[in-house]
Amino acid sequence: MQIPEDFLWAVSTSAYQFEGVAREDGKGLSVQDVKENPTGDIVIAMDHYHRYKEDVRLLAELGIHAYRFSISWSRILPNGKGDVNPKGISFYRNLINELKMYNIKPVVTMYHDDLPYELQKNGGWGNRDIVDDFVNYARILFEQFGADVAYFQPICEQNLLTIEQIVKQEKTLRQIFQENHHMFLAQAKVFRLYHDMKLPGKIGPALNVVSVYPYSSDPKDILAQKYMECIRQNMYLDVACYGQYPKTALRLLEKLNACPVFAREDEEILRNGTCDYLSFSTYTSLTVTADSDTHSSFKDYTNMKYGFNIPGLFKIVPNDNLGYTPFEKEVDPIGTRIILKDVYERYRKPILSIQRGYGAAETVNGGKINDE
């Protein structure tokens, strides 16, 4: 297959995992800064904050066309709202200018798992006030960088944030989906704001979308697959593209006693804020079977998925037709092809920033990692 000339070869990072300087130059604490991080030192991370010129030069040498990075909310607004940190603005302005110098398109994720800690102490996404806080933050980013950023993404993998909460079961399903609803409202308002400001780029969601298969041809398994697909991803895609929840999702949430409370204006907010394009990662696929046990677990015990079970409706099972990475994720390149076709044919929106990776344990050999 011939790769189109306008195809964007890109790389992606997130602020808290990459920038470093987590508690300096006026940056406020985020939820990542106050929790234990056994896998690495995010205070230093990759020191991108100091090494961004070197990093961008390396991207140019790779032939990269676009760089997807996130902006740290608490580096711009140390308390999540209020006074702006000028050093935070300066860092991202310098980074964007460096990318432009090498003709690399900036793709900006506005929130990637690093909520300002002061907002978290006030209820986080469970407090409806955060919707306006996020819109005010977005306005600052649009005013400062909107003319130079090709693509904006408000919230990174919102559906995975919800899945994480469902699996943990530290909150009720109603609380979890109320927080999710507040994210939908914030996203819709930011979409609307971006379009009202008539900025030159495009804006869309950044989700995690996978192919979902029924375990068998049993109609119960096929219905289970439809339920999983709807509540895991189609709900998020529909809200972003059509400005409304799918009816099946609302019925499922009602069945689970998890339907969010809608304020009078919410339907209009969602309807008036829709996206220009779709962006999603897809690392594996899901296979589900019907689950009649209403007392089973929400946790995915295959331990290799980006999913969850709903007792009485569906549960994830291994797919015997697929192989595995060393990190026990199922390898399914055809599933990537399927979901690309399905999403485009359903929504007819441009698709950007597909992350498709293979996790492997690698070793340094002669100063290099030989990675095909």
C-alpha cells in the first residue's frame, strides 16, 4: 500500500511522564506529584523541560511530521485556576516555536492524567465547578497558542479514566459516570469555545478504541459484545461527534443505577460542542462473553486488556486465535484495521494520532537497541 503524502508520522509524550521540573519554575502540584510513583522519578522524568531543543532536533532527524505532547495544567495555572504562571507559558511557547522551526506540527493534549492537586482537593471531576475551570484553562491555551497549534485534544483517553475507576470500585458507578459526564460537558464547551474563537486548526477527542469481538456466535455473546462496545467507546465517540449519548448507553446506565444527573442546559451544551476529527489509540482487542452472574467482579482478570466486566452483562475472556506480547497483551493487527474502518464508516471524520504499539523486553547491544 502506498502511504499518502499527507500522512503524519508522529510521536507522543505526556507532560508528567516526560518534562521533569515537576516542582520548580512556578509549577503547582498535580495529582501525579503527590502520589507514589514506583516505576520512575517524575521529578526529573526525561528532563524534556531543559532538553526540549535537543529532543525536537532528534524528532526532525527521525523524519517526524507531528509531535503530540500534553500541557501540564498546573504548570500554566498552579492552583488549577487563578493566576497564570508566566514561566509555564514561556516553556510551551519556546517548545512550539522550536517545532515550527523544523516544520513539525504541534498536537496538543490539554489534560493527560495530571489534574491540579488543588482542584482534586475540591472534589476533582466530581465537582461540577471543574467544568468552568477547565474552560477557563482552555481559553488561556487558545489565546496563547491557538494560532500555532495544528490540532488540540482536550482530554486524553477519557474512557480509560472511567474504566480505571470502574475496576478500582472505590466509588459507586453513579459517582463514576457523573464525573465522566462532567468531562463530557467540559469537552463540549471547549469544542464550542475553540470554534467560536475561529482558530485555524482543528479540535477533537483523544480516546482509546479497540475492536470488540463476541466469544461465540451465540446471540447472547453477540449482545454482550454490543453492550461492551457501546459503553466502552461508542458512547464517547457519539457524544464527541453527534453531541448526545447513544440511547443504548443511557438504558445501560439506568439498568446499572449509574445514569448521571443532567442539569437543564446539559443537552444543549453537548449538542452545541462537537469535534472536527477523531483521535484514538488502539493497543489490543477485546473478546467478551455474556455474564449471567450479577455478583461477579468488575475487574478484568485476564490482566491484559484495556477493559472491564459488568456483572450480569458481559465479561472479558482470552481470545485463543491471538498471540501475546511479553507483557501479556494480545497482538491483533487485523483488529486495528477493523476498528479504523468501523470508526471512519460510522462517523466520517478524519482520524488522527493512532497509537499502535508492541510492548517488548529489550536489551542494549553494542550501545543500541535493535528494534524492528
